[in-house]
Amino acid sequence: MELRTRAYTRRMRAKHIKRKKAIVSHWSWFANGYYPYDGMYSKNKIHCSCPMCKSKAYYGKHILTRQEKKALQSHKEFYDLIK
């Protein structure tokens, strides 16, 4: 097992913070940021865990992901070619 240096850990932490801040900035309701300090982005979640935000199921209905939609579309195209 390869040991990680402090520099590597800092770079990965900065990368995770940058990604999470970009996700948060995409949503307009967080005008001043989600967390007051940047370091909090690397340690905490940036999404809500309520049933509406989970997007897997909402009120008992399964919500399709992009991957599932793409798979259904390719299956539909395949069966249209066979007919």
C-alpha cells in the first residue's frame, strides 16, 4: 500500500472543495454559499436528504435516472429496427 504525502492530501481536499462549491454555486438559492468556511465543504454533505431531493423515489413513484432513460431509448430503437 502506497503512503500518501501531505501535498497529495491537500490537493485532493482542494479538488473536492472546488467540485462541491461548483455544485452549490449552480443552485441559486445559496446566494452567500452553503457553508461559511471552505474546509466545511470537504467534510460535509452538500445536498439535502429529503425525499424530494433524493430523486430515486418520490411519493412512491420511481424517477428515472439519465442512465436508465438512455438505456430505455436504446432498447426502443433496437426493437424498432427489428420490426
